Amino acid sequence: MPRISATTPARTFCHFSYAPRKPSSDLVFLVPTYTYQVYSNFVRPGRGAELADRATAWGALKETPDMNPEFGLSNYNYHSDGSGVAIVSQFRPMLDRGRNRSR
């Protein structure tokens, strides 16, 4: 997997898939490229406070979804009336998918 680095210590990883020009098999491999967006920002109350010291030690992002309700909920969460979250936007920061998450 190629690694893309900036001049800062922050890192991110990109996944690439390659396909031959001429199909060589009847097997299909489906790459779920947007699944992570649906389940990002899983709000777990108190998680930010629990991870604060570790995030500082690792140089990781200290913000967590439970500290930033304005970024919305995950499909794992529930609304205040108990109904499940059904719509998630890709146009929001993904706090739990930040730098160094692929380690």
C-alpha cells in the first residue's frame, strides 16, 4: 500500500485497487470505498476524556466525536427519541478517522 506523507508528522494512507485491461476471471472483488463514511463519528460518551492522555502521548488528534456533536452521528448511534440514525453526510469532518488511525 503506498504511503503519502506531508512535511508534518501527520500521515494518512490511501488504498489502491488495480484491474487488468482484459478480465481474467469470473470472480468479482467489490471494494467498499464509502462504507467508512457511514460509520465514522461513532459517538461514545466520555471517550474523549478517556483517550486524552493517550492522544497527547501519541501526537494524535485530541478531538473525538463525543466532544463535537455538531459534526453529526454515526449509523451506530441513536437520536434522542431512540430512533436510529439513517442518514449520514459525507460532507463532514471524520474525527475518528484522523491521522495515524491505520497503525
